[in-house]
Amino acid sequence: MSRKKNKLSSPKNKNRAPKKNNSPRGQTHHQSRGQNFDASKSPKVTNNGLWLYGKHAVLSALENPLRRIKRLIVSKRSHDQYQADLKKIHLEHRALNPEIAPIEVFEKNLPADSVHQGIALLTDPLPDTHLDEACVALPDQRNLVLILDQVTDPHNVGAIIRSAAAFGAKAIVTTDRHAPPESGVLAKSASGALEALPWVRVTNLSRALDTLAEMGYWRIGLDGYADQDVRDADFGDNIALVLGAEGKGIRKGTADHCDGLVKLPISRTVESLNVSNAAAVALYVFSA
């Protein structure tokens, strides 16, 4: 695929990504550093699978035919509340045998202080998704892919997945390392969207960005020190939006594989935005 030099402005051919430019690099966007995740409160992951919990996360997982269901527990108090939902899933998707469990069973299997809403599910992680399958740029429509460069907080990643699904992204791409695993905390934050949005894990993010360029995507990094406002960027229908880690922003090697960098127009009275909030704003702009 031939690629022409192009500054960070509206390209003549919006369906073909330009060569990288040398826009100033800084933080992916003004944002606060994500809180360190407390390992003592991490979801229980065993050789038998992982626990998901909370109404939206569990019911969405039950409706996902890719999920292998191992155990479903419901509290006595919440059984009647979920009976209609579980009956519908049972009739339409799979046979379910919910176990009415005392609160001690929830406490034994779930993280401390988890807001489980009286329902939890033991399941296997979702099967691997491949970049060339999940990110195919279909003609005559907007194709939006979200790439996270070492965003590590599962609450942030879950919230970003929820926003990406809401604004019609095709997939989310992260690295195998320096990214949170699939977990109950992340699924709860995603509020069911984890089941709807393909999650691609790659070993080399720079190589994945090059592959996306070959697939017809413009690779746009969100950077608080970029010259161009995100509202003024027009790159056509195929966008790979790149966000950096909490506090650090996009790494230099990742920025070098972007075609351009843009910033959010935030007020000077606010120093930063959390990465999940910045993602939601940028996704809205690029999905419009």
C-alpha cells in the first residue's frame, strides 16, 4: 500500500492513511494517573475459571453463546428479582441451573467489598480474537477501532470498553503485557459491554498499528500537547484511535507509528481528564 506524506490536516484521500508526521509528543491527553489497583481486591481467578458478578455483567455473559458457563449463583433475596431474566435466557439461549447461595458463598468466591447485586457467574475467559478478523474495514461505513497503549487500571479499561461499544467501535486493541486481564472488576465496569465488543490482544503494538494502516486505517493518537484540535481533524471513515497510559500518555514508539496527533479542547481551569473520560469524548467526536 503506497503512502504519501501528509500533515495533520484533512487528507485528500480519506480512505488511505498518510505517513507518520512529527507532531509534538506529550501526554496522550491531559489526564490524571490511574489509581494503583489493589491486588488484594482482585477477582478470584483459578484454574477452574474466573468469577463475573453484577447484574449487567452476568446477564450479558449468560446471553453470549461464546461463554462457557460453569456455575451460576444467586442470593435468596435476589432470586425473584432475576427470575424473569434468567427464564428468558434459559428459553432463548441455554439451559441454566442457578444455585441459590447464602451470602457466605459470595464472600468466599468474590473480591472483598464487591458490589455483586446478588448474582455471580463462574465462567471461562472469552476466546482469543484476531486483529485481521475483528478490524476489517467495511466499505461505505464508519470503521472505528480503539487502541490502548499500556492502560493498566481495570476500572478504566472496563469503562473505556463500555464507551467504545456505545459509540460503535469495531474492537478494542491492547497488548498482552501491561494491560489488565479479563476479570470481574473489568466486566463490572464495562456493564455488559465486554460481551459485545471484540477485545484483541497483541504482543507488539507497533506492528499491530502498521497492520491497521495496511487495512486502510488512519492511526490517530490523542495527545494533550498536539497542535490540532480533535474537532478539526477529518480523516474519513477508517479511524484507529490511540490512547496512552494513565499519567504517561502515548509512548514515543507508539506515537511514531501514528499518522497524526490531536488534542481535546479542555479548559485551562482543569489540568487533566481521566483516560476513560477522554476516551468517551474522543469516541463521540470520531463516531459522529
